[in-house]
Amino acid sequence: MIQYHTTPGSSVIEISVEGKITDLELREAIERMRGDLELNGKTRVLERIEHFSGIEPKALWTDLTLGVSVARKVARAAVVADAGWIHASMHLARFFTKAEVKAFRVNELEQARAWINA
């Protein structure tokens, strides 16, 4: 499940991911982000990932074909996750975005919010 949240007048997007990601959910989130980027220009993203159980193969292809071009327009990204392998894979982000990316643990959510807004 993907939940997408913005606050009017803010260039920060908060995305929560839990369980398995479907292609439909991912497409909807990418389109919303594309619209927010057009409206706000460079934006910042805080992504919370908890209890992640996978991604549909079609959604993985969607992420590579549509999501990467959107990710390249993000200025800063904070990833808050409960899985160690997600933290360990953050170095791969440099292949997909020019954004400054930083990983946080779930209990560091407020620090992530402070960093993304700095």
C-alpha cells in the first residue's frame, strides 16, 4: 500500500509504503509526484517504508520506466525504514537521482522530518 501526502504551500511530499506495492498504486503516486513537481519545481521527499513485503513485477518495470525520470527532479530525499537492507541499499540511489539522500531508522522519523525541511 502507498499513501501519498502533501501540505498546501509546501514542497515536501511524504510517502508511506507498507506491505506489497502494486503497479496501480505506484502509477498513481508517480503521477501525483509529477504534478507536484510541475507545481513546485524541485521538491523534497520523505518516504517511510515499514513492513515491506515486495513489489509486483509490473510495478518494478513502472518504477524503472516512469519513476526514475521523476526521481531525478527531487532535490532531497529522506528514507525512513524498518529493514536494514533498505538502509544498506541507499548508496544505489545515486544511479537514479541527483538528490541528496539520507536513510533513517523508524524511531528517527522526527529527525528525518527536520532534515528534509532544513
